[in-house]
Amino acid sequence: MKTILLLAATLLAPLALVAQGRPGDPPPGDDRWREFEVQKVAFFTRQMSLTPDEAARFWPLYNEMQAKIKNAVEPTWRSRENPADLTERQAAERLDALLVAEESAVKLRAEYYRRITDAISARKLWLMLDAERDFHRQLVKRLGRDPGGDKR
């Protein structure tokens, strides 16, 4: 377990440095965000049964993919006005922009899934997809019990 956490911290450090300047990201000192990321890395690594060598190949690709998908999709969500204030034409334009962004995200996933299966097995990529789903389910359950997300 110590090895997994050390590996997680090592692999997430460059990601934290890259993400510091992007608007909308949690502040660099946000301990809950860091804790979330460490838990995610440990959960995925365990669920996927990644060896340290596989983890070293997988995590940089996964983090890069997630950052690119976020950059592709997030601007369309950030620019959303209150839907009640939009004209029909504005709403249609926003939907078109969202569809273009989502298509870009699908293309990015396809590209990175191919790259990831060059780094780890296709079976472990499927395990990653399950781990993502399971991790998000657990997160929703936890937030449902504690809407503030605070463990205190």
C-alpha cells in the first residue's frame, strides 16, 4: 500500500504543477482535491491490479487524456448562461458547440485508449473503465451522505 501511495504521489506531482494556472481548478492548496486525486489513483491502481511499471506507463497517459478532454468540453459548460434567459437561437448555438466539444472528447478517448493499450493490456483498460464507474458511484454515495463533502 505504501508503494501505491508513493507511486501515486510521484505521478500526480507533475499533474498538479501543470494544473495550477488553469481557471476553475481548485486552488493549489486545496487539500480535499489532493486527497480526492490520491484516493482515485490508489483505487484505480488497486482495481486494475497495476504493477509499478504498468502504473508508471499508464498514469501519465491517463492524466494527459483527462486534461485534454476537460479542455475540450469545459469551455462550453463554463460559457452557459441561465437557460431561462436564452433565446431559442442562442440555445441551439450552445447545443451545437456542446456537440462539437463532445465529439472532440470521443475522438480524444479513442486516441488515448489506443495509446493506453500500447502501454498496458486491453483487459486492464476495461478494468479502468469499471474503476472509473465504481469510483464515481462511491463518490456520489459519499456526497449523498455528506452534501458538503466534509468528513468532520
